[in-house]
Amino acid sequence: MANIKQSLEQLMTVDGAMCAALVDSESGMMLGSTGSGVDLEIAAAGNTEVMRAKLRTMKQLGLDDRIDDLLITLGKQYHIIRPCTRQEGMFFYFVLDKSRANLALARRKVVDIDRDLQF
């Protein structure tokens, strides 16, 4: 099992990794972060709103399901948002350089990190 710092450092071993954070979805504050290329404080707050909007929409639609992850594909980057399964109210935010990243492997790595995270 890994702590927050170790978990985020492991995400950065993925080809194309730029930065990563673990975010409290109640406050939008980061519990840990690493890397560069994106202002993670702004991204954490903004993606908290993305998570809230998706959860609100699912509720309005009557969907009895969970979010595995949200993927935002930009021209040059992938942004992966994955709710933490071990600690409700938190999510991973992971940014990758699209030209260097393997999206399937990156998503799998976030799943593995989530599983091994220890609070």
C-alpha cells in the first residue's frame, strides 16, 4: 500500500505523464500534487465542479450507477478524473501529453494506484 505522495509519484512513471493530484471533491482543495504543465490549484477547483455536475446529472436521470472515470480529450492532452474508491469524496486528476501517452495503460495505472492507496 502507498501513501498519497507515493501514489502520485507512481502515476508520474506513466509515459506522457505531466502532472497529477488527489483532490477533495467537497472543497476542491488538493491533498497532494506532483508535476507541472497545468495550474493544479485551478484545475482541482474546476474539475470539482465537473464532478459535481456529472453526479447531479446522473441523479436527475435516475441513474443508479457510479463514475469509473471521466476523460477529457484535448488537442494535445488527456485529462483523467477518477473518483477514489477507497475514500469517498476524493478524486484523482491526471494530465498526460497526448502525443506520448497510451491512454489505456494510463487509465489502468490510475485504477491500480487507487486500489493501493492508503490513508
